[in-house]
Amino acid sequence: MDKSGPILILGAGTFGLSTGYHLAKAGYSNITILEKSHTFPPPLSAGNDLNKIIRAEYEDPFYTDLALQAMAAWKSPLFSPYYHESGYLLTTSDAAPEKSKHSLAKSLLSISEHPAFKDKIIPIETREDIRKVAPVFTGPMHWRGYLNKFAGYSHAADALSATYSACCALGINIVLGEEAKSLIYNDTTCTGVNTVSGTSYASSLTILTLGASLGTLLPQVGRQITAKAWAVAHIQLTPTEAAKLKGIPVTYARDLGFFFEPDHRTNLLKICPSGAGYTNYTHIAGAESEPQVSVPPDDNDFIPERDEIMIRKLLQETLPELADRPLINRKICWCADTSDSEYVIDFVPGKKGVMVVGGDSGHAFKMLPVIGAWVKETVEAGRQEKDRWRWKNGSDASGEVSWRVGETTDLNSLHL
């Protein structure tokens, strides 16, 4: 591909910025990123968050190796200010369903004999084991699992902002407040996009990194990639309370939820309940495989009641003194799910000049430093060489994922 030809990237989230960054570093000199949000980081980007887990446990060793590559890149000068190796306490409660316990066992197996984790794993079998690694937890916690010391979290929104700045420094034109309305085709070749503002942008390659909003522009993706959401809430701590929790590991009970050490600037404690996620199916004109496509609603500043119950149960188990505190900054955070939790990094079948990069399935942000390199490889090969990342006609991402608890629920069925 001509490195001076115009490349359009739609969406300035995790996938879009990483793609632009790696293409520009490889010498592609005419890159424009269009982002519908007028502010950055984009409100709907899953990466626009206080923090995200950085870990390499996977049921599939393929992703373990990729995550280790990403973790090495998190220690590079661009990303290292936003990475904290605080450890990762992964457990299930006694009441957890067997699928959660089985998933944890497979995750542990993926790292237990890997040389990168030598002397980094501490078994958790009793309450006293938890007290040794997190003495500030005062709840009962009848949990089993392990502490992985070679893991932690990133300051997510800050890392996105740093990548944005790096893209600008490399000469990428990032246009905020410009939403793609439709793709422009010459027969079966995509030659650019029309935007809501009425502007047209020409391209020799258009890369769709629209996350949960992909179905609005490319309805033929059907349910192969489905917009799903999970609840997020925060507790405002005092400086004294935050200092007490400084340095705790990322704590995740598979069947209850997870939380991080408090944010060092705001003293906010972020907590996420476990669950299979929410969809929001809406009629989209032009959808081929399904009459409806899941898309994020306009209002996302709420959490369903059952998620609040789950959050308070998690706190009762760990930090009971906080269990009745007000939950603030509530929202549902959208990502793009696939049925097999594989990414989709491929050209759209039957078309030329247009690619989809998506399907983060809740495990992509940790790959921010390296995702774009995989996209660059696909662009230069002219096809996706890995079967697992190819376009999959007819796949339905509404099914159950092995490590998630419960069943997916559509927001339209809830009385909010």
C-alpha cells in the first residue's frame, strides 16, 4: 500500500489511536482520525475511565503471550507513567457458580508454569492468606484463588490522552466533533466517508474503530460484534481513607466484581459489579442479518438496581465500613463484544478499502500499546492471516462467555 495515500480512521478510542500511532510510526504520512465527540477522551470510549486492569491471565495461552508483549510495552517511556504494578487478587467466593471456578483454574494454568510468572503467584486458600496480601480488608471473604504480583492497572484516560498527543506529534490529523454518517462507495470500493456536518473525506483505506457504535455505520456487521455495557460506580473517599487503601492489589471476585486502589488525584474508589452485560437493541435501517442492532443509548449515567446490590455485597465482603456509602459517578460503560471474545481485525467481505478493527470484548485496553501493530500487519498483508481475528458471518455475541456470571439482559426489558 502507498504510504502517502490518505487513510481515514473512524473513532479515537483505544483501537483508533493505537492504529494511527503504529501506522504513523511505520511511515504512513497521510492519516486522519475522525471522532464524533467534541471533547477528548470521548465520553463513549470504553478507555475513558479512571483505570483498567493490566494482566496476562487468559484461558487461552495465545492471549497470555500477547498480553505479556503489551505489558512490556507498558513499561516504555510513552506508557510507563500510567502503569502501576500493584498486583492482581483473583478469586471466587464459596457461592460462585462452577463456571467461574473453572475459568479461574484455567486462567491460573495459563501463567502458573510460564517463566514470566516465576515467584509471582501466591495461592489464596484461607481468609488469613488474604489478610497477608491485603491487611486492610476487614470483611469475611470466604474466597479462594491467587495473587498475581506481575499485574496491576493503568490510568486509562490519561494513557489515552498521552497516545493522542503522540499521534499529533507524529503528524496525524485528529478531527474532533466530526461524526461519520455514511461510507462512500465506487461500486464495491470504499473511497471515503460523508459526515453529519456535510463534509466528505476521501481515503484509499478507511478503518472503522467505532467500538460499541460500529453497528450504526456498518449494520451488516449484524450480531458478530454486539454493543454491550457494564455498570461502573465510585465512592468518594476522604484523603485519610484513600491513604489507608493505597497500594492494595486490583481485587476481583469473579462472581461479585472488582475494584482498584483509590485514584491518587481524586480519592475516588472505582467499583464494577460482575455480570454478563447489557444490550440495547434498536432498529437500524439496512441491517442485513438482524432487524435490530445493539447500540449505546443517549443516556448512560445510571446503573441498574441489581448492580448496586452486587456492589454493596462486594464491599460487605471486603470493606464493610464502606458498604453503605453513596455511589457517585454512576454509569454504564459500553464495549463491543464477540461471541468467542476474539477481536475482529479484517477487511469487510465483498468490499475493498474498508476494514473493521473491533470486538474488544472487555479485554482490549491492556493491549493499547500494541494493537495498532497488529492492524498495520493486516493492512500490509492485504488480508487477515489469523483465523481467529477474521470476519465471521452470522456469529452471535449474545451468548454466554465462560468467565462471566449470569445472562445478558437487554435494557429495554428493565424498568429503569
